[in-house]
Amino acid sequence: LDVFVTLKFILHFYFWAIFDESAKKDDEVFRMAVADLNLNNEILETEKITVSVEFVDGNNPFQAVQEACELMNRGILALVSSIGCMSAGSLQSLADAMHIPHLFIQRAPAGTPRSSCPSTSHPQPDDYTLFVRPPVYLNDVIFQVVMEYTWQKFIIFYDTDYDIRGIENFLDQTSQQGMDVSLQKVESNINMMITGMFRTMRVEELHRYRDTLRRAVLFMSPATAKAFITEVVETNLVAFDCHWIIINEEISDMDVQELVMKSIGRLTLVRQTFPLSQNSSQRCVRSNHRINTSLCDPKDPKAQMLEITNRYIYDTVLLLANTFHRKLEDRKWHSMASLSCIRKGSKPWQGGKSMLDTVKKGGVSGLTSLLEFNDNGTNPNIYFEILGTNYGEDRGRGVSRLGTWDPIHGLNGTLTDRKLENNMRGVVLRVVTVLEEPFVMVSENVLGKPKKYQGFSIDVLDALANYLGFKYEIYVAPDHKYGSQQADGTWNGLIGELVFKRADVGLSALTITPDRESVVDFTTRYMDYSVGVLLRKAERTVDMFACLAPFDLSLWACIAGTVLLVGTLVYLLNWLNPPRLPMGSVSSTTLYNSMWFVYGSFVQQGGEVPYTTLATRMMMGVWWLFALIVISSYTANLAAFLTISRIENSIQSLQDLAKQTDLPYGTVLDSAVYDQVRSKGMNPFERDPMYSQMWRMINRTGGAENNVEESKEGIRKVKYGRFAFVWDAAVLEYVAINDEDCSLYTVSNSVADRGYGIAMQHGSPYRDIFSQRILELQQNGDMDILKLKWWPRDSPCDLYSPVGTRKSGSALDIHSFAGVFFVLAAGVVLSCLIATVETWWTRRKGSRVPSKEDDKEIDLEHLHHRVNSLCTEDESPHKQFSTSSIDLTPLDMDSLPAARQALEQISDFRNTHITTTTFIPEQIQTLSRSLSAKAAAGFAFGTVQDHRTGGPFRQRAPNGGFFRSPIKTMSSIPYQPTPAPNFSYGNDPDRGTSI
């Protein structure tokens, strides 16, 4: 808001005014002041005031100076401005240069608290600027109030339009006093700011922030303060034990009532006040002037809506009118200055100093009480009043005046923030409780004596009583419930006892919730709280095939298929390019042998069939590398699977519980856990869908199907049925620890989102001292000692394992290898069956063909007899054969008469080329030996024909068929003499085998 007023006397006083575009109310008050003066003949007898108003942008210093220069060109006696600090410095420099009296009325933007303008912080006596509004004393006032309340830790909130540099002195003073002060800026969109805090802060950070908000100072406009208080109250960031101070010069009576209605706890308001005459008939009369009734009557709606700058504008116009009237009476009137700001040789106004002194010496009583200036050109007349409320339950509580403050006398009144000393001796508290293991339990009761209670919460209460010196009487809530809000708005259970003032303290496994804290007070948490689940341990099952666990079933199938595939490929490669088998080899390249060789190499047991072709070796090299990797991976994974206990139960967290629907679960109906799941499950902005899924299960059939009436019933359903009980994690852990057969385990959240606290009546004076003592118990470790009494670390039961644990450490038992023994037993049984079938088949075939010619193996001695029988001088055609190559069958050799005698002479014929053919019933194969002519000379074969001219030697096979010796498969064996001349056939290792 900018106001430039020139008083021009040419038969009339001309008031040239310039206002801010948004300051319509200043224009209204300005015109009303001129109209009141024109009606007053005592001030202006024959002269009249004429006004002309123009509007400018108050945040444009160049435009403000340009308009002021235009007024100087027309003629000016004094300059009046109502503007912010941005343009005040420029106008102050212009007034000093031109010697024009400048009456400056500082305006704060949007009604926020004022901050001292940097350019006008230290006025000098020779300055031409007079400060109509008094200096900013907010630093001094708020420091005095905080010191009276003995605050040591608080937070300061300020809005975006407030210049934080205005409280530098206050922050310096609090730092010297050792106070802990935090600063936080309040954005224009308060709802988004609060929502952002909930989204970015963790739960424990929100709790600490909530404790910080118990003491706060607000440097805000009334509108911003009302919006901010509304948001923090609706989001439960503040409790009824909070105490906030709002300081602003411009707080109307209507603003006070609205702020009190929207706030909770205790509220203190500091604002500027203007003393009024006790006589109501004299309130609108100021010396020789009557003020407009709509402005001076405090009950008038227009007077209630007046801003402080409006009041000072009215009084400034009245002061200038009186000053000009005095100048006319003293005949010391100076002609108006007609100055130019642009002309280089322009000189200041010669009558400026005289006019400035006349204004300083003058004074007027108006809407701001007394307007006058000291030697430094400032208005020293300012008063603050301190209003406040007491702690109460209803928001419609009254506001009382706590004291006043002025620069001369300081604080007039006593401000006390109600505190409680550490001595409560003689105080007897009535305590209401709810039985909940292990927090509150009834010990063994002796007949005729009152009940005795024990538990963790009772231990905490006893520790507080021993320190503070109070005594207590305890009783159980009539309905045995913690309490919930009913349809008519009332509360039942433990909370209801506190609301209706029947108890002083509420104690049990009582969690701190926003709904409960809206009607009762809570101490600081003495134990963290989280939601847990109680489940029954699964019976340990025997996995006989744990040895197969390292690989999936599909992988085992792929490995088996790979063995068959590689075995088939090896067989095909050997069939396409048969290998050359060495002398005496009993192996063959059949499909059966190929499969057996591939399997043996896979299990790292080697093979029996030598494969000499390059393709086969390449295939087997790749296969061995594959087998090495697979077997190594299996060995490593098997070790991990056999040493780590696999958990068969899939519920290991609340997320697992929410995802499944096979196991029903629920909680206590209308409890804090029930309300928490409901509120989070029905919240559309909840990022975690876990609570939505849980709420669907818990709320099935209206909550009657899966929920119970009390916690004991839920624990009983878990132990003797298929049910999961959702309840306080601390209670469930105690139940699992003390279970006789250790058949229960718990699952809980790792993050504690709430805490257990002691509830008290609203506004209870015992809250702070209880909280302080609880913090001391936590700091010195006494609270941990109390916890170990009820939740010991060396419990015999593992309350986190879903299956029964073994006491033998990490040793493996028979269950881990039962599958291996089963496979071994199955293989033994199958081998016995196959052996039985083979034995039966052999006997059956032997009884059908009893001749010795059907034997599968021919003794070497029989071969010798047959070879000797060939050494006769039989000249029959079928005995004529080449000496270089003889095709013999075991049957023919057996028919030769003198074979044994000849072979005794030549016992080692490995240097000869003898081709012999042997029949094996399973696989007919030909093994040839060639006998050289030189070797044949040792036999009495007589004259034989070359095998190339003679026909093939054919003989009947032992099974009745015919065979011929394939000449193409003959292999040469070089002859090596036997070292021992006397060779014993009885010790020959090849005796009795087939050749």
C-alpha cells in the first residue's frame, strides 16, 4: 500500500494521494478522514480540503519516485507514504535530498508480522523521514514471554511473506540463554506441505516431530495461522498438551475467536493494542475533533475490520491538518515547494526544515491513541496485550488477558506455564487397568485380602511411585475393554473411565493412537509397539528325497535325456566308423555298452569300451566337461541344502499373511489393532496394499467370523485350531515364550510405528513429570532391566521359528539321507530280481540243448585237440587249405585228432597269423588269427591249397546254423617266443575262455 499526499493551499488544501492497487480500504479511510475534517470548523474555519487519488504498484520503487517527483512539480508541503520496505528507501533518499517532510507508514504484506526495514533501521535526528508507526518490538516482546514461560526448546513457524531477518536479535538472545530453537517455513499450500511430511518422514521421525510441536511460536498472518492450525489439528500432529504462541500486531477480535476455536491445548496471542477511554461517550472525541462513529466504536463492524495502517492514515491526515492550521495562525506559512527531480541545478526546498520541526512538535490524539514523534523522528507510543487460554477439553473455552507490554515498563503481568514439581507425596491416584499378559496380571489372591497385580506395566508404575512418592489404587475396567468411541460419541472401557473423570491414570498394554489422544493425555512411550501375528508351528516333515533338492525336477529330466542322447550319438559315431579293437578285447560298441560308458563317465566311474576315433573322442571330451560342471554344481548345492534348514511354512511376515487366504486370521473386535487395520485398509492413499488385503479378511461377514471378543480367545484358537491371531507383538511374544510345548511362534513388523503409554485425564498436571521420569528410566537402563524380567533372552522356546528346532546343533540326521538309502535299496532289490530272471533263463535254455557244443565258451584244450586233428595226412578235398591262412572253427578244431600234441610242441603261437572264429550266443562275432607258412611248417598239414583258390571253409555253428570266417577282418599278430619252455596249460589265465 503506497500513499502519497500533498497538501496544497490555494484557497484550498490539496491532498494528492497515491495508493497501492490492492489497498482499496486505505482509499476509503483516507476519504473518510478528509470528510470529517471538512466538517470541523475548529481546525479549518474557511479552508477546505480537496483530494485526488491515483493507484500505483507498491512493489515498483521507480514508479513510486516518479509519482513523487510529479507531485513536487505541482507544489508540495509534505509527503505521506504508506508503503512496504521495498520502496521506502527510495522515497527516504528523495525526501532527504529535496528537504521534503516525509511521513512514512510501514505496511506489511498480506497482514504478516512486520520486520524492520534495512534502510530505516537507525533513524537520525536530521532525517526528513518521520516514522508514523512505532519501531518493531516483536523481538523484545516474544523474548520476554518465552522467558516467563521458561521454555527451553521450541520451534518457530513463519510464512513465506515474513522476512526472517526480523528475528535475528531474538535468535541471538535465545542462543545466549542456551535455548534450543528450530525454524520452519510454512508454504502457501499448507495441505501439500503436511502431506509431504507424512510421505517423506519415517514413523519415528514423525513422533519426534510431534513432540517438538508441543511448544511453538507462530510468526504468521491471522489467515495463515488459522489454516495452519486447522491442518495440524486435523492430522493429529498436535496434542492437547501443546502450547502455542501467535505474535502479530494485526490480530482482530474476530481473528482471536477463530484461532481459539480451531486450536487445541493452550494458546497465547500477542498483538498491538490501542488504549480506549473508559467513558464510552468520549471515545469518539479527540481534543477539538470528532472522529467518525463507524471508526471509533469498537462494536461497529467497520471498526472491527480496521487494519493498523488504516488507523495511522487517519491520524496522519488529522496531524497534518492541525500542523497547517497552526502555521497559519502563527503567520509562518511557507509557499509550497515547486521542485524538479530531473533538473540538474535544482535546489532543495528552503522551508522544509521549518515544516519538519512543526510536524515533530505537534501531536494528535486519534484512532491510535496518541501520535507524536521524538527527536529521532519515531513514534514511541506502542502497547501490546497478551491474551491466552488455559488447558481445557473443549475448544470453546474463554480467552483472558494475561498481561501487557510497552517499551518503557516492559511486561505488566505474570505468565506461568503450569509445571509439576518432582514431589507428589501425599497424592493418591486412582488407576484403571485391563488385564493383559504380561503387562497387567492378577497374582495369587489370598482369601480376605485385596487383589495384587503384577506385570511389566505394574513394574513401571511402581518405579514412578517410588521416585515421585505418590500412592495408587487400582481396579479393572468394568467391561474389560480398552475403550472405543460409540455411536453417540461417548467412550467405553478404560478410556471412558478417564473421560468421565472416574480415574486419574489408565495403565495396561495401552497404545497411543490419535483417536485416544483426542480425548485423553498420554505420557511419552515407555515401550515400542508393533503389530504381530501368533501362529502354530508346523510339524516337522520328513523329506526322503532331500538329496534331489539341489536340482529341479525339470533339470533332472534334462540330464537324463542328455545321457540317453549322448549315448545314442556315441553309438552312431562308432557304427559309422568302427574302431580297431586290440587282441584279447572282450568289449564291443553296441548301444548297450555305449549307454553304459556314457553313464559311467557322468557319475565319474570310468568306462569299459575304448573309443579311438577322433569324432568319438571329441564328443566324449565335451561330455566329460559337461559332466564335470554338473557334478560340481550338484555337490556344492547339495551341501548348502543339507546344512540349511528349509522352512516349510510360508508365513514369515505380515505381507505373507495378507497374500494367502487358506489360513483365516483376525483380531480383537473394536480394538486398537482392529481400528489400525481398518483405517489403513480403507485409506485410498495407502501405498502398501497389505492392510487392504488384511482388512478384507478381518472384515469378512462384518467382522464376526474371524474376530474374537478378547485376546485370550484368539490365543486359544491358534493353539487348538487353524487360525492366526493378529495382536500386539509384545503380548504374543510373551505367550510364545511361556508356551509349555513350544508350539507357537510369532511374526511381527521390524519397524515400531507406535508405543505403549500411560493415559491420563485431559489437561492432567501429572503428564509432564511422568514423561520426564520415564525418559530417565530409559536413559539409565532401568527400563531394559524391567523388560528382561518378562521377555528373557535365554528362552527355551524359539518364538521366531515356524518349525520345531533340533537341539543337536547343525548335525545332519537320517532324514536328510533317507532318499539315498531308498535308491540303494531299490537298486539292490532290482538287481536281485534281474539275477533271478537270468538264472531261470539260463537253466531253461540249458535243459533244452544239453550238448556240449552249445556252450558259450570253449576251453583252450578243446581247441588244441581240434588243431591236432587237422594235422593228419587226410587228402580229402575239404582238408586242402592254404598254409598262410587257415579258417577254423572251434568245432572243426575239436575234430582234429593230433591237435593237442602239436600245440604242446608249439605252445606260443602269437607270432603266427592264425584266424579263429568263435561263437557267442548273445553276439556273434568273428575273431581270426592267421597262421604263417613258417609256423604252419611245424604242423603235419601236408599239401594244402592257397586260400585264395580254395573255397571258403564252412562249418556248422553250435546253434545249428552255418558260418564262414570273414577274411577281411583278419588281423596279424606278431610272434613272440615264450620265455618258459615248459608252458603249463593249467596255469594259463586264458584257459577255459573263448578265443
